[in-house]
Amino acid sequence: MDDTVLLDELEQLARGLEVEVRYEPAGGRVGYCILRNKQVAVIDERLTIPQRAAALAQILASLDIEDVYMPPAVREVLESYRQSCQSS
């Protein structure tokens, strides 16, 4: 799957999970927090499309997404991030 398409799919998934995705100056960092009772993912705006997709995938893989519909290719990406986090 193309990185631009993957990022779009991940952003749609985030919206469905009510996670606000923000692209802001962040010194190359990414993070997830709850701000004023809203889930927020902050991703550095200077990251490339593949880096943004990887960062958002890593954040979403840490959430409860088992019962959420997503395209199989997106689920595969998220599962690979989930497995890599568990083995670390």
C-alpha cells in the first residue's frame, strides 16, 4: 500500500476512534495524550509521509482496535507495530 494512502487510511481510523491527529512543530517527536477529555495524537509536521504513517500506526496500534473495522492491509500494518512493541 502506498504511504500516502496508508496515512489517509490511518487518519480515517483515528477519526473513527475519536483521536484528533495534529501535525505541529514538535522537534521530531510524536506522542499521544488525553487533553481536556479528548484523545490527541501529536506528530511533528516536518516528518515525511512515511514517517507520519509509521508514527500514527504506532500510536493507533497501542489502542484497543480489535473490534474496529479497517482494511486488511491497514490491520496488518497495525499488527506488525503491535507485535514489535510487545517484543521490545
